[in-house]
Amino acid sequence: MPKKNIAVYPGSYDPLTNGHIDIIERGLKIFDKIIVAVLKNPDKTYLFSLEERQQILRSVFKDPQRIEIDHFEGLLVDYVNRKGINTVVRGLRAISDFEIEFQMAMMNRKIEPRIETIFFVPSDAYSFLSSKLVKEIYQLGGEVSSLVPQIVDLKLKEKFRPQK
Ligand code: ADP
């Protein structure tokens, strides 16, 4: 059987947005399987715990043959090496993403030249969308239902407006 073409898509996913989903769907046109790797960075404060972020992903993506949900701590290249994978997927929004993504891809290449980073560009409907913006809008009483899957809308409600 030919070897499967697998990529890792790392991120915070705090929380998952339609922008992430758009990138995963584009990735699946090229790769047999995408491993969505949720980052646990002890120096970062998240709205959703690692378990919640993974649970949201698992409830949205129900085909583990093609979309596996996993997590990692520490260096991405170490995780990718442990998995024996060669490709990292990232999303590129407006110009603002370019510098940091470029820096990260170059640094990862320096540490592990074997690993390639591939960028996907989302639909223009999501090119302004970020998890941070979703949280801010929701916290200020705005609507995010067209920007996130239904489960995320519900989870945001539980966090920010529990009594309503
Ligand atoms: P990180 O903390 O690693 O940036 P995120 O969950 O914010 O984690 O993002 C993970 C990846 O998904 C990054 O490459 C980011 O650029 C990309 N991404 C996030 N939101 C979008 C979006 N709306 N459209 C395209 N790519 C996105």
C-alpha cells in the first residue's frame, strides 16, 4: 500500500473558528490525512482548556481516518519528528500573518531541515477572522454564529453568558 500523505496542522484553537475549518478542508484536497495538533503552552492563558479545545475539534471532525485530533507541548519540530511526518500546514490570512509565519517556518527549517511548511489561504470571508477577535466580539455582546461552528457558539455562551 502506498504511504499516506499526512500533514500536521498545529495551533492554539482557542477556540476553533470557521477559518481553521476552511484551512483543514483545503488541506484535505492535497493530503490524505491532517493531524490537528492543539498546542499546550504553559506560558499562555487560554479561554478554553486543552481538553475543551480538543473536545470541540472532535465534535466537529468525526472522520479520524482523515482528521486526527492530537495535542503537543514544547517544540513543534520535536512533535512532528516523533510522529515521523514531513509537512506542517499553516494558514495565511492578510499580510499581518506573513512576517510571523515566515519567521516560524524559517526557524523550524533551521532546527529540522527535513520538515516543509505549506501555507493555505482561506476564503476571503475568513481572511479577517481570528480566535482572538471571536472572543472579543462575543465578550462585548456581539454575534459570532456565522464565524464559528455551532458548538463553539454554545461553549462561548456557557463561558460568558451562563445565565441567559
Ligand atoms: P497560533 O497560536 O499557532 O497562531 P491559531 O489557532 O490562532 O494558533 O492558528 C493556527 C493556524 O491557523 C495559524 O497558521 C493561523 O495563521 C491559521 N489561522 C487562524 N485563523 C485563520 C483564518 N481565519 N484563516 C486562515 N488561517 C487561519
